[in-house]
Amino acid sequence: MDPILTKYVREPNSFTLDFYLAHEGYDALKMALAKKPDEIIEMVKASGLRGRGGAGFPTGMKWQFVDKKIEPRYIACNADESEPGTFKDHLLMERNPHLLIEGCLIGCYAIGAKTAYIYIRGEFFHVQRVLEQAIAEAYAKGFAGKNILGSGFDCDVYVHRGAGAYEAGEETALLESLEGKRAQPRNKPPFPAVVGLYGKPTAVNNVETLCNVPLVVKNGAEWFTKLGPEKNGGPKLYCVSGQVKRPGVYEASMNITLRELIEGYAGGVRDGRTLKAVIPGGSSVPILMPDQLDTQASFDAIQKAGSLLGSAAIIVLDDTTCMVWLAENLLHFYRHESCGKCTPCREGTDWLHKIVRRIERGEGQMNDLDMLSSISANIAGKTLCAFGDAAVTPIVTTLKHFRHEYEAHIREGKCTLPASWRARNTHVHAGAH
Amino acid sequence: MAYDATFHKSKRKLEDEGPPFEYTAENRARFDEIVKRYPPDRRRSAVLPALYLAQHQQGYITANAIRHVAQCLGITRADVEDVVSFYTMFYTKPVGKFVLQVCRTLSCALNGAERVTEELQEKLGIKPGETDATGTFTLIEVECLGACDRAPVVMVNDAWQECQAPEDAGKLIEQLRSRGEAALTGCHHIVEHK
């Protein structure tokens, strides 16, 4: 499949309104405004578009669930891209911002909202400048603001930048943050579609999801479904990183396999090294092994293989990577990012990190392994949001596939695979803030 | 350093009251513009941009800055401090002219980020979380910056340095001293700069 979402991203000035208009930009908005809002929702439902943020929930259904009896309603675009290994939304916003703005406007029209907030992560300083400039251009030409293109439809689009919190990517935590509070999740139900931003019905959609909406409106639901396997239609962005020759964002249909993405697009592992394992959907999902490389990179096929497509962040690990070190690295992340609201997660991620760290340093005991499993079981499913389940995954999945590495660390009293690319002084990251 | 994550977010206390604080006229005007993005009865939504303005003006967030922001938004000081102590991008003590933020999460670590931090530590003679004696450099380790295809990544203030080889850490410091942020690679998506 030729790139669609990222077709022009390498061309100079692709982020400008002039460029966008010269390439059929805002045509989909015109087409959408000529239809009834319900027709748009039906179209998106028929396309089977699934959320690109991680959960893969059908977007049309989400929009249908938005309570149309209550005013005002909102769209909150989740652009807090923070799942380790994920860097696709950044590319879209930086190089194709008008596509996202068009998606926000069509989404607002469909659910009867008059305001869209694009919540970007704190580190996206430059993305904020690009998006705000694009929004200003859109207002100036009548694509946003009052009486858009003479249709009588009013809609404002704003950028809201976070300040460094992974948890802000969780939809209810994002809304809390947008309301000016700590990014901590709410209990669900009620879901944001009923009680969302400021207690009003809100659709929370990922950047890539909203960028697909103009494509559906322009080309039709059938075109979209035919672009991939059943229930996994449309173009998909994959982020390949880790120990590969050509890391990057690659666009393909979900017919593609992990092997084609890793060995084809990304050039495979570096010379002289062999593939050890793959994390297919960001740091929160279970590992797949080299013999599973021919799995189709679709939501359903990856799930069937025992993992999740998540944010399509494929992290490739070669034979120099110690899996106990990997678990420690990721638990450091989860321990740091736990928002602190639910006790099992706040305390448990710290316990897990301490134990896995001492094993990595050769100071562990065999009964630590049972303790890791037991603590993990007491976090997963016992927290308000999916963070708890995500945080224990690196432990559970490495214990499942690489228990022998943990045992070797404990037996030999040291890390059994100390790669040259790692710190020489093992205490180096104790000082992280 | 004591290593205890229990209530770890609340450990970052405000260290000083700071000098009297008020937005400059220019920042006050920007604040007034920003607040308009939110419903009139939801001014609190602007707390993050309001704090960014204060930090930009003063370099870090003091108790006096919190008082002013709270006043402007019509919320309590506790509401603002709650936010300041939660988000990692607000500094509650002075930082150096260049804040070196080394991404330490998986994809960067797999490509040598731990070595980048070690080299920077050695060259600057400071540990992560510290500022050098001249007030030029602050070194911090941060979690995933979302630029995993250009690992290892170092964010310097608000700009990106991509594919930072550990052995070139000394060069990065020298270049920053002589050329400032212009020495950085920036984001590779911006083809117009090339």
C-alpha cells in the first residue's frame, strides 16, 4: 500500500494551508458539511475505523455513545503520545497538521460539538507552534471558527499542552488534566461519552484516528474497509524502534506482517546480531518471540498471538539485550509515571522495581521470582485505569519467556548479559528525578 | 540518595518564596488570551499554560509565582501547588542555562542512553538532578520523549538533539557553550531546515 496519511510528510512546507489545499485539503470537510451529522457517524461506523491510540475501540460506536441530549459537547483529541516506543502522532502533527484539524472539525460536526481541544504532551514545544500556526491559517480562511464555509456550523479548535505526565494519555486522566488538575484517572463508568470534560459528553480520540476520518468521508466506508483485513481496515502507522538498522514510522495496511515491517521496512537487526524478541505495541504489551514474526500486524491477529497491537510501537530486541535489565528499565518508567491515585499501583510498581533491580545487580534470591509474580497479580485488574495492568506486563512477560535469565542472575550473582551499550556504573540511574 | 517512591511526587517541595512575582504586561496579555480558550467558569483549565508563562518569566516556580497564578485563575494556592508538584516539567528550584534531559526509556537505552548520561556526568562533574557550579548546565534523566527512532535523544531546554552518540557527549557540551541551541540537530521531520 502506498502511504496515504504520510504521503507528503517529507515534502517541504507540507504543513502549510496552501500545500494542503493544493492536495485536496478540506474537501472532506465540505463533503461532510453537506451531509447530516448522523450520516457521518454511520459512515465511520460502516468503515470499521478502530481507535489508533491503543485500545482499538470502534470510533463510530464511541461517537454514537456521545449523549446528544446534553449541551455543550466536546472532542478531546488525545495527542499525549507517551507510550514508550510510540512516535507516529508527532509526525502527523508536525507535517500534516491540517489533516488533524480537518478530522477534529468533522468529528465535532458529527457529534454536535462546538469545541475541540488537542491535548499534546508537554515535550511537544515545536508541535504546539506548528499546530497553532495551522489553526490560525484555518481560521483566517474560514475553515474554523464561526459559520464554517457558510454552513452555519461553528467550531473552535485549541491546542492544550501538558507538562510531563504519561498518565495524561489515559482518557479520563487527560480530561482531569484539561480541567487544570493532576492527571489522575476517574472511575468508569460513567464513560467520557456521557460524563466527560467539565461533566459534559466528550469523545476522546487519538490523533491518527481523527486523521483517518477525512479519508473515510472522502473515499467512502467501503474503500476504507478494503484497505486491510476484515475489521482491521484503513492505513496504519507503525513505529519501529530499538535494535534495528532503519528505525522509523512506516505506513502500511494491516495485512502486513511483523516480519515485513521489521526485516523489510526497518532493515532487520544489525549485522552480526540475531533477533531475540519483539514488543509489538508499546512497552505495555506482552513480548512476542522470533517464531511469531509471521503474525499479521493487525489488532486481531496480534491479540490472537498473545499480545496487543496497542499504539503499534514495535520495539525490536536483539541477542545483546538482557531481559532482566529490560524489565528493570521499564519498571523504572512505570514506577516514575504511576500517578499515585491507586495504592496497588503506586506502591506495587516501586516494590517490583526494587526487586527486579536487585536481581539485575546479582543480589536477588530465588523466592524473589514468586514474589514478583504475586505482587504483579495484586496490581493487575485492581486499579482504576489500565496502567496497573500495563505496569506489570514487562515483569510477567519476561518471567514467562525468559525465566532462565532471572535464575542465572540469581545463581551467578551478577548480570549474565552485560552489553557494551549499557552503563558502566550500575548505579547511574538511581539519581533520576 | 534515599530511594523511596512512596508519595514520590510530593518530595519535590518548593524551596523558596522567591522575590515578589507578577506577570509582566506582555505575559499578562498572553495569559488573558489563553484563558479565553476555556469556558468563562472554567478558568482553572488554564493552570498549565499559566504556570509555563511564570516559569518562562522567572526560570522556575516559586511560592510567590504560585500565589500570583492562583489569584489570576481565581483558585487556591493549594490547587496550583497540587499541579506543580505532579507534573515533571515545572522546576521548583533554579536550573542551568541549558537543561540537558537525557531520555532513559527502553528504545533510547537500547541504543546507548545510559552511556550518554555517564559521559555527560563525567564531562560536567555533576550527577543527574544537579546543576554545575557556573549555572550553565543542569543534567536530568527523563522518561520516554517520543522520538524513539532517533535514539538516543537528549532534549535541551525545548529543543531536540537526536541520535546523540555517547562518545560525542563532550562535543555537545562544547558546542552548546559556543553556539547555544543553534548547535542542536533539531527534529529531523523539519526538512525545511536542511
